[in-house]
Amino acid sequence: MRININVNFSPQNTYAQRQQKFENQVLPALTQQVIKDSNFYCRQDQGTLIASSQTASQPSKGLVVWDTPYAKRMYYTGNPCRDVNPNASLMWYEQAKRRNHAAWLKLVEKGMK
């Protein structure tokens, strides 16, 4: 008995499929996690700065934005008040990245499997 099997392998299709999966599923999930982890260290008074990250960011594009007139000043300067958020720090994204980078990589690895 003879069986013929044809296997067509196209690296371009495989790459395109992985790229599409990353852009449609993994990137939005990663971006949401980055926002969540960063806001853990974000300066907070009335919550406007943190809320702006939820409305101005574009997870489908991997874009994280804090969109208030004072966001840049709060990010780089001053002495964070810890009355409302005891974890508040300057450069809150960098703080989150320092502490969560490995977890972010695992999220990507898991999402791509």
C-alpha cells in the first residue's frame, strides 16, 4: 500500500500568522498589563492622571499614554505624595518595567504559544 502525502510549508505564511496573532491578541493584552502595572506606581491625587491612561492609551497599537496637561511634569519632577497611593514614584513606567519586565515577557511567550 502506498500513501502520498504532500506537505506545503511557507515560512512567509507562518510569519504572517504569528505577526497577526501578536498584533491582534498579544499586543493589546501586554499593553493593558503595562498600563495596570505602571498605574500601580503612578502619582495619584484625584485619579485623573490614572484615568487618562485608560482613555488615551491605544492597546491595539501598543500605545500607552497619560494624557493630562501636567502628566509630563508629574512623571519627571517633584516629590510624589504618597497619601493616596503609597507606591507613587517618579517615572512610574520605568519603575513598573524594572519590577515586571520578566512577567511581561512571560505574558508574550504564553500568548504566542
